[in-house]
Amino acid sequence: MKKLFLPFLLIAITLNAELDLGDDFAPGDAISAEEFNLKFKKLNQAVGEISDSYMLGKWNCTSYKPSYWDGDKYSVEYPYEIADGGNGQVGNGYYYSNSGIFTLTETDTESSLNSPKNWSISRDDVIEDSGVESGTYTLLANKLILFFSQKSPSDEVINYWGGTFKIIILGENRISFERIEYMGLALNKNIICDKAS
């Protein structure tokens, strides 16, 4: 088992080049349990199951959408244009971007599978583009499953499944959301988020 673990660990570290484990230990160094545990905690976040505690907080998220030919010229959705508060074109490339703060909070310490947590976004069309800016979420097997609420004609609040993102860790404080499936929310495809707090 130990022989299989080390190559897997080295492959995982190689694939995640931005993972910073700090300084290497030199032969003969005295290592504190705190230093050793910190390195393993970082490794576990990179190759293990993502926890609710890792996801909670504020994330600076940027969504990227390519321009498209509308018959006369290349266009992009208006929230991505600078005139409408977006970031505009990314360099001279084909993509435009739009940024906002994605906030994940909890009201209890239960897992989000047992007790869904809250999500909100500060700007439309960053996480999804159907106008929903808040709801609840569940974290399951490194997937972020978003829900949103709407009132029925009889004023009953109904929770709807919005869609699912696979969470990909790109660095110690950087993730990407890969849209797997969506239903009630028009989830965006290309989102990169950096931990703000």
C-alpha cells in the first residue's frame, strides 16, 4: 500500500503545480507535529474530499464567456461588456469576463448534506445567468449542488434544484467550477474563484 501511495501523491502534486507546501525539510531537521500536519492538510485539500469548512467564506469569482458571431459582428452578453459593469474583453483574445463576490455561509455546524448552507453572488451572470442571486447549497463528493427558492402561486416557498458544479482545486486558495448539469439555473461554464476570506 505504501508503495502505491507515494507515486499517486507525486502525480497529484505534479498535476497541481500551484500547491505550495512551504520549504523542504533537510536531512536531520527536527520537524514539529504542527509543520508536518500543515503539509498533510494542504495535500489532503489538493487530492482529498473538499470540506464545507474549506468552501465557506467569500470567493472572488470571474466567469469567462467567448464572443459569438451574431450575423453582423462578434458580440458578447451585455453583463460582460465594460459599459454594463463587466470586465470586457480579456486582452486580444476571444473571451470576455465578468466578476463578483460569491459568498458561502452557514447557520449551523452540520454538514451541508444534512443541513444545506447559503450561497449568494454580488453580481448577476457570474455563477449563473438567469437572474437568481442567492439560495442554498449542498457539498457532495467534491460537487457543489445549488438550489434556489421561489414562491408558488399560493405563496408557498418551494426549493428547486438549480444545477451542479464539479469543484476543481487549482491552488491553495484557487478553485474552478466545472458545470456538470443544470436544471433551474443557467449555470456558467468557465468560472475561476480565489478565496477572499
